[in-house]
Amino acid sequence: MKKKFIYAGIFCAVSVLAGCAEKESAQTEKAAEEFSVEQMKQELLDAADSLEKSEELYFEDRLEITGLGVTYDGRPTEFDGCYYWPAIEKMTNTHVAVDWHEADGYASAVATTLLMDIDEMPDLINPYSFGIMDLADDGLIVPLDDYLEYMPDIVAAVGEERMDTWRQADGHIYYIPTVSSVQGSQTMLVRKDWLEALQLDIPETWEDWVTLWTAIRDHDLNGNGDSGDEIPLALSYGEDGEKCMTMLMNAFGIRASADCQFCILDDGTYTMVYEHPNYRKFLQAAAELYRDGILQEGFDECDYGRIEELMKDNVLGTTMTWAVSASNAEYLRENGDEDALWTAVAPIQGPDKDQMIQERELVGSSWCITAGAQKAGKVEDIIRFFNWCFTQEGAYLYNYGIEGISYEMKDEKPVIKTELLEKSFTDYRAVGCNFEPFGGLWLEDAFMQCLFSGKTEEELDEITAESYQGLFGVNDGFFYTQPMTFETDAYVRYRSNLITAGVCVLRDQVIRGEISLDEFDEKYEQLKERGLEKVISEAEALEREH
């Protein structure tokens, strides 16, 4: 594997990485003792005042941008509380004033804003959960398709292969995106020490996986005297149960959307996953795993928090979860299981050799430009400003802060200061770096610096190395871009009753053995007659238009 350099601090559960020299550890400890979030915030604010104007973009007549936005997690928002705002003003002569609201009640704030006259509307609205198409249908936000020439860096960050994920159900682009450069997030994890105890190799084929799961079920691998408390496989249920069994679906060649309700068939047809020719084969396999005591009881209520609990309870053998959850081995070791190790492995290979994994959602919504900004003739300048945020100059400011204060250049690469990363993302974001409520381009390098501790892969301890492999190693070549979920009129209308409380419930009933596959087919056809067919046909029609 090609050597990559990574720089930062692993999250709280993992201590200072092995391989640090005694002198380096002492210096790090001293720096951590002296570090103050408030002091660095002030230093960044002071430094922002002396920044030079950008040679790439500078508005001689100051650009004023107003917005309505949503914030969360206690992030700094005030103009004088985060270096980012005065820095971008100093560099580009753009003043951004956002009316920030907490997530609770934000929809009401948007609704109230939309009652304003166009002349009084803010230039930007973060749609959050309000519904982009609702805003578009009312003519309150501006389609951006005709402005792509003004945002070449944004278009490049999205990438040609993901342009469809940027578009809405009507085929138009309505928002300035937030883009992540980190393709991986989740992985299959296996207890390597249990593999060794069973004298089995890392599974590759479907038969290998079934052999491993069966062996975990039949042996007292945690050594507590109870040969029946080991759980061979746990998978997250996801929001409203819609993402249930994603990894198993992938093993049967079903490339699912973010909500796991849509897919693209081999012939290019866009449809619901239930129409995939392998869906019933997947259902039958999942039902057999549940019947045989391999898939955990309560799979239909298992979220990521529950998976974490099972990992720490020393009862779980394999799971699909966040790659950083490999660090739970540290907890097990601290509690007496000295050999515990979660190892990241390639995705499950299905019976027909299908093997794949969803990449993270790399393109997310951020800001819509309002009809008010369009009437004021500001759209082009606003887009030029956001495009600057995606240039190297703007992205460095967003990801690393200000040189000499929060990072240094070493070998022509930005290196975030170690003391800022002792708590992983916590202090890094508290000083204003990677200010997610505003959005931007999140660079993979900055992500890695915040997750690891300035080490090459070879320098990581064995637990941390597994998190690294889960993010950047074992899944390479298996990622697929998630098909878009088209929020058509039918999808919005029928989702709750016919999907969440309809076909998803039928799926769970088949897996639990409460209804047969024939009964599933019969009831599924009934749901189609009640409106699910409209969901399918409207989505397929939109995909054909694209």
C-alpha cells in the first residue's frame, strides 16, 4: 500500500500513540497543559486582522451577504467569536452576516422569513430540513445551473461522477454544497483475536463468512462460561429503520441510495431496491441468518449506539460500523481482555461474488441563494465568493486556520499544531476550524490530522492502525457512489405510510420469519396499488430525464 502521512490526534478513547520518543511525549504534555481554546481563538482573531488581501478574489466595493442559518453543537457563530469571518473579510472584502438559529425551531424561522417581501429577504437560506424543493416550487430560491461557469472550483470538488447527487428531483441545482474529500467512513470489523482462537482466516467468500458466524455462535469466545451470549453479526438499523441490512444488501449486488430505498440496476434503470432482481434472494439469506442465530435479535431496533455497547460488552464478533469504532478494543483491553483487537476487513462478498460498500455522502446541502439576492443583482458575486472558499487559499483557511497560529507549513504541507488536536476534533472546531454550519470543502488531509496523531501508517499502534485501514485501506476499490433519492411528490406523500411503516416493516417481518417471501410479495403488490407504484414511476421518469 502506498505510504500516506497523517498528522493529528485520535479521539478521546485512544491515548498518545506508540512510537513517540520520551522527549516528544514530554513536549506534547507540556503543550497540552499550556494550551487554551480561548487563547488560540483570540490569537486567530488578532492574526486575521493583519492578513493580506487575496490576489484571487477581492471586491473593491465591499460585498455584503446576509443569511439565515442553523447552528449546533455549541459552535462559535458570532462575527467576533470566530477567526473565519474577519479573515474572509480581510482577504476578500466580503462581509457575511448570518442570523443563526438552533436546530429546534429552525423550520419556523425559515417559514417566518419566507413571509417577507423579496426586498427584505436574506441573500442566503440554509434549507436544513425545511425542504429545498418546497423553496424552489415557490420561486424563493435561484436555480444555479446557469452559473456553473462562476464556480469552477466547486464543480471540480463535487466531481463529474457525483453531479447527479448535487441535483434535485427536477434536475436542477439549487444550493452551494458542502463537500467532503473523505470517501470512507464505515467498514466491516471482525474480532481478530476470536478469529485466531477459532484458527480461521479473515473471511473472503460468502461461505467463509457463514463459517465464521456459525463458529462464533457455537463457542464461548469471550470466556465468561456462557456459550450462548456471543452475537455473530450486528448491523445498524438506521433512521426510521430504512437503512436496515445495508451491508447485506450490498453483498447481493444492490447499490443502494443513502436512505437505502433506491438503486440502479445493471441495465442503468433507476428504481426502488424492492424491484431489484436480487432483493428476494437477499431477504431469504437475511431470514436464514436470523433463524440460525447469526443475526442479532433486536436487529430492527439496533442503532450505532447499541453496536458500541455490544462491542464494549465483549459479546459481538462482527459488525458493520464506523471505522473509528475499532478503538473499542482499547476499552476491552483496559477491562482485562489483553488480546482484544477489532480488525477492519473488506466488505462481505455475497454468494454471487458481489462485493461493495457505500461511500460517505460527499456532497451535502449548505446554502440556497434567494430571489431577494437575485433581484438585488448579487447572485454572481455571491457565487464567486463561495467559489473562492473552495480554492486552495479558501480551503486552507477553512481547514487549517491561519499559518503560524493554528498550523505551520512543513515540507510544503500544512501541519495543524499538535496541542490543538489533543482532543481530536473538539478543540479544533471550537476555535472555528472546519466551521460546519457555514460549510465548505473538507480536505481529507485535515480530517486525517484530526483523527490520527502525526504518524505514518507504520508508526500507528495496532488498534489505531485498524481504524486507518477501515478508512483508507481495505475498502479501496469497493466503493460506489450512492444513487440519489428523488424526493418526488409521491415520495413525500407516501414515504411515512408506505415505506417507513409499510415495506420496511414487511422486510423485518420476513427476516424474523413472521411472514413468508410469498406473503411479502403479495403485501408488497398491495402497497404498490396504494401509491408505491407512483413513487417508483415518478423516480424512474426523473432519472430518464437526467
